[in-house]
Amino acid sequence: MSDEIRVVSWNAQGRAHDILAEFAPHVLLRQGLTGADAEGDKALWAEANALGGLVPFMTTLTARRSRRSGVMIDPRLFEVTARTDNDLPWKPICHVQVRRRGLPRTLHLVSAHLTHHDPDLRMLESRRLTVIADRGHTALIGIDAASYPHRTADEISLRLRWDAVEDRVHYQHRTVVDRHGSRVSDTRPSTILTGGRRPVFTDLAHHAGTVLGQDGALAATASLGRTDQGPPQRTDIAVHTPDLTPALLSLKVIDTQAVREHSDHAVLVARYDLATVDRVLSTAR
């Protein structure tokens, strides 16, 4: 058995197991599972089985929603204790609770895709995600945030200049009006999730890039194939509750040609030290 836990988060439509298998994830946080429910969730199970027999979960959609989020778990490392999906106005959140066998503390695993077209709904969804960390819960979340990091000075992506963005609809979806009446990038979800003196969550890439010295962790994640929305930015994030931060070994952004053939989003691959995770999960709460 590995001495680390590998967690992968990715927004990719359709089956992508040929890419994901390279990372051998123990936890897969998926967004963009379009059509995975056809024929009795056949595509969902095919991907999970191709990744070594992961146990898959996927949100239920209403007619107005086209894309699902999912969580897949390695049963050799975790036992599932509950599934508590959260319905929201646009896209539901996939929320699965697991434990390490023999340890008392629950780990909340979540995959979320924030609303792409409405900054105000993204605020609502972000606040809903903070509830998962309530009462001292330990949580790990993969998110297509459809918005931008709030600590702009630490980012390494090319500057996003909205006056040069050709896609007018994208401009409306991704900007908000500041107190001076100007349109600025929407960074509010990032502020809600990881901002403030005592943040609810830690942004894995920001920690890896600024504390662990892994510069590539802050690489842009989307949109990788568009030229009319400005240069790619770090819009896909993984966050966890601060108690897991000592266990984080690395966060890598995988942006290869093979990845781009499947999605306009990069893959996030996080590595955790298993022994440190077990120490965190050894205390009941």
C-alpha cells in the first residue's frame, strides 16, 4: 500500500480514464460528467473501474442542468459512511463522507462546479461550501470556481485585462462592479473560501506555491483552448480545512497536449502524506 494519498480534481467532459490512470488517484473529484448517467450510469462506472475499482458517486440533475459533479474513492483506503449531496439553484454539490478504517474522524470529500454565469450565485455556493467545515469538520474540496483567486499579487498567470477580452458574455459572467463603479474580476468566492484572518479553507496551490516553494502549483488552469477570453487563469482550485495542511506534500497542475485534447481545464494532482492524514483523522470530533 502507498505511503501517500493522491487526490485528483478535474473538469473534463466524457470519459477521461486514459489520462487519469497515469495519476492513480485514491480520491477523484470530477466536474463536467456530461452524459455519465446514460444507460444506468454506465460511463461513470466504466471510468471508476478503469481507475482500479474506485467507488463512484455522482450528483442528480434536474432537467435544466446538463453537467454533474462526482466523487470517486479507493475502497482500499476509505470506507464510505454517508452521502449528503447539497442541492443549489444551478449545480448540486457532490458530498461524500468517508473514514480511514479503524479511525474515528470523518473526512468530507466534495466536488463542486460553481455557477458559470452568475457571480451572485457563486457567492451563495461558496458560502454553502463553508458549512461543510462547520463544527470542526475535516474537508477536502475540488472546485471549478468559474472565478479568480483573491490574492492577485501571488498569481503567476498573465494579467487578465478585461478591456482586451473579446467574449462579451464571458465578460459579464466573470466580472462584478466594484465600489467605484468599475468592472473587475470576480474574486469573491476565493475570498469567502480562503480569505480573512482565519480562513475557513486553505488553497492548496497557494500554499504549495508560496510556502512549499512549488512555483508551478500556481499555474493557470483554464480556459486552455480559448483566445477570446484573455490569457488562461487559475480558475480551478482545490481547498482543504487547515488541519490537513501539514499533510500536503505537493500540488501539481497538469497541462499537457493529451489533457487539452480532453478538456480546456488542466488537471490538479495533490499528494498527501498518509501517516500525517491518519494522525489528523485519529481524533474524534
